Amino acid sequence: MMKATTIQKMNGIRICQWLAGILGAAVVSGSAESLSSSQAPTGERPKFRSKIHIPVKLAKEVMPLPPPGYELVFGDEFDGSAVDTTRWGFRLESKMLSAQQQENVSVKDGKLVIALRKESVRGKNYTAGGIISRQKFVYGYYEARFKTPPAEGWHTAFWAMRKNFPDQKSRLPALLELDFCEQDGGDPHYFSFGIINQSRYHQKKNRQSWNAGRWVIEDAPDTSAGFHVWACEFTPETTRFYFDGRLAKEISSAGFPHDEMNVWFSVIASTLKGDRWVDESKLPNAVFCDYIRVYQHPKYRAAEASVRAEVLRPRPPLEKKNIKPKGPKLEDLN
């Protein structure tokens, strides 16, 4: 028969092992913001899985873009020495793991440069940045050529959604978000794109979902190794997404509200879509954008004017219905 002291020691060892396991799990499940590169987990990055992100394949043929009949109405080749603030405002909020700063955005050698840094600002451990067009658009062909960062933990996005700048009178809510590209650095061959219905009013009135469509390309070329072109054609009837001139997805433009939108290009530190930590071993770093362009077709001018008029019209009260539309989760937004 074992002595009582021996049993107590064995129980003590088991308790210590149990506590060690709990503490170890807590460290692994802790936020990426608290992990340094030396603490980063090793091994292959797990493949991102989502019920709303549907894998699709690119078309084989390369199309001449923009489509025929479109005219350039807005663009920046970034050939100057600084960001043109008559065209662009800056993304400045703190979100996810980083604080976005104007100081991180510059123009050099014909490229827009967004610096990615390890530094403490406004309670965040990293900084990044972005630009937002001061001009708003509705229907058109949107295109940008850029390369993504060669490091895990950075969410690079090219998209369109209404932005209310402090110096603008209009304070209208955003109705629509078109995501032309969302790329997360842990897997440079993977990116997502999609449509988000931002309007709770339209969701309730028309029984629409917030998720009008989310898709992923899982076998793209390495988007951090060179420049690639992401694009979207948005018309009153159809929305088409492209990558390097190849059609990625075509969907009806019905089923979600249409809106005036600013063009965004930004980077934030995050653990979205499978990224596990911010790879500090590759900081400081930067994201480079070659150009951003918006084209429009004359045949959609009347339809665009109708959308702008509808946006400004006061909304009538809704009938009370027991409908509680679910909004997008944090990991699905820029």
C-alpha cells in the first residue's frame, strides 16, 4: 500500500501537469498581438475554411479589359512625389491589430507605398495605412495593380464603400461594400472577394442577407512575388470580378442595394482568414501599388443618376416584422 505522502505527491504532479496544459492552451489561443516572431507557432499554415467563402476557379481565357465602351474617369499612376490629397483621403482608424497612419503612406518611384511597422500607437503594436478616394462612384469598372506583403499577419484590401470624411456635409450611411480583393499574407496564393449588403434597412425591407456573395481563389500565383491586377465591373444588371484579366465570378446585381462608393486601398495587421500571427521577422515592410483606375460607360449615366437620387431620398418607416438580419462577423470585414 502506498503511503499517503506518496499519493499526495502524485496528485500534486498531476495537478501541475493539468495546469501546465491549461496555461499552454491559453498561450496558443492568445491574440496574435501578444505574440512575437520568436513565439510564433511553427508548421504549415492551416487551410482557411468558411461556410460563406466559396472556392471558385479562374476562367482560362484572358479578356481585353476594361470592356469596350468604358472611359477613364478617375485614376492615379502615383508618378508624383507625394499622395495627391485632392484625390485621396487617408484611412486613419485603429482596427484589428494595427493603427492606420497618414505617415505610413507615401509615393516613391511611381508607386504608392504603405509602410508596415512594429511600433506602439494608440494601444496597438503595429501600424499600417491606406487611401480613400474623395470622389464617389456607382457603376463602373474598377481596377488596381499591386503586390501583397511577403509576411503573415497583414490584410491587404482593394474595395469600394461609402466614406464620410469629416470635411464633407453628407453623413449618409453606407449601403453597399464591393470587395475586389482581400488578401492575407500567410498564404500568398489565396485571396477572397465579394459583396456585402451594409444596409440593415434594405435587409429588413426586402428580406435580403448581408452576404450577397463571398468567394475565394485558392491557387493564384504568388501575389507577394510580383504585381497583379484585380478588377471589378459593376453594372445595374451584372457584377463581374477579374484577376489578371481572367473572369473569377459573375453574379446578378439584383438582391443587394446599390450605392455611391469611395474607392479604398488599405493594409491592416490582422489574423483574418487563416493568418496566425504577425511575422515580426519581416518588419519593417511595405505594400506597393502601381496604379488605381476607375472607368465608366456612358450608357449607365441615367441609372447612376437614379441611384444617387434614391440615396438622398428619405426612407419611409418599415412595417414591424419579426426579422433579425445577421450582420457580418468581424473576420469577414476589412
